[in-house]
Amino acid sequence: MGMRSGEGRPPLLSLAAAVLALEAVGLCVAIVANIIDDAAGRTATASNGAGFIALEVIVAIGVALIAVGVARVQPWTRTPAVLIQVITGIIAIWLIQAHRYDWGVPALVLAIAGLTGLLAPASLRALARPGPAEEETEEETQEKIPEKSPQRQRPPVNRRS
């Protein structure tokens, strides 16, 4: 499902897609830094470093795919995109508390911008899955409405007093 005809992508949804793309790029930068650390022997064990790098690559690919989906206004992307922003915000706060402001502050700014873009009313409408009423034409809806038939009279209820 792509964008519905006649509707453009809301500007704040474009912001959210750009934020997700920047987060994917940030993950790639972290991957390169971890590869350098692993090659220099600055990890606890080589297998831990390699496993962590493999996990980062998988996550970076997933974030990039979700960014493309948000840019294409695909409804399935709404929940994972919001979860990415929440997780990014949590990690950003953790980094700031660890005095890693160089990574924490940009991550927090991106998380806030991403949530703003995703939770804007126009973005929510654009990413909403069409309901049954939106998928049918007006003629189809009219065909499904039965014509009123005369109501049958119910017999009076005998009540004993």
C-alpha cells in the first residue's frame, strides 16, 4: 500500500523519514567505529565485537528500510518508526547520563524530531490504515444498506396483575 491518490506526504512525515535515514547513517558511523576498535583489539573479545557489529548491521538495515517505508507513506511503518524513536530517546538519555554528550545530545534531538514528525495529526492520518468505509465507494455502500421493510407488529404481552 502506498500513498493514496490525491494526497501528498505531510511535511512533518518527510521530517520523520529524514530523521530515520539520519539514524541509519549514525548507526553506520557507529559500525565503522566498532570495526576500527575491533581491528585494534580494543574489544573484550574478538567474537563479542564481531557479534555486536553483525547486530548493528542488521539494525541499520532495518532502520533504513523503515525510513524508506515512511517516505513512501506505507502504513506498516508507523509502529516500528515510533518504537525506534522511543528506543533512540532512551539510549540518548543513557548516553547523556554517561557524559557521552557527543552521541547523546544528537540522538535525543533526532528522537524528539522523529516523534514530532510521526505523531503530528497529518502524519497519523497519512499513515493510518484505511478502514472498510474508506475502501468502498459510495455506490457500494448504498448497495449494502437494506431498504426499510415494514416492521412486524409484536403481539401484546399478557401481564397478570
